[in-house]
Amino acid sequence: METPAWILVFILSGMLFLFLLFFIILLVKLIGVTKEAKKIMIQGQDIAEKADDIAGNVRDMTTVGGLVKYFVDNYTGEGAKKKKAKKAKTVKNEEEETENE
């Protein structure tokens, strides 16, 4: 082969090597960016679910049905039993204090 052909072969092979090296580095960086984007997407979904739950709670507490449900749960269900038990303990403690005096 003649000298100009060899020069052309070396230039082209050097450029191909640089292009492949640049492409591999770019591919590795792109994979890292997609992993970070996936983490951000998952966090965004969690935030959206929490916001939806909060909106549901607010909706329940601002509607008549939600308020009735809250009232029924606290004054006739488990909440009422807890309040009665607390009140009984308080009354018992007060009686013991008056007996000790």
C-alpha cells in the first residue's frame, strides 16, 4: 500500500476508536441517569399516594357522612369504651386521693 492510504487507515481507525470510547462512556452515564430517574419516579408515586390518602381523609372529615362516621366511631364504638375506661380510672384515682386525706 502507498503511504497516503496508510495515513488514511490510521486516521480512520483512530477516529473509530475515539467514537467507540465516547459511545461507551455515554452509555454508562445514560444507564446511571435512568436509575436515578427511576428512583425519582418511585418517590413521586409514593408522594402522590400519600396526597391521595390525605385528600380522602379531608374529604371524609368535611362531608356530613364522614362527620357522622367519626362521631359514631368515637362515641359509640371502641372510642367510647376507651373514654369510659379512662374516666373510670380518673374517678377511682380521685376517690383514693380523697380517702387518703
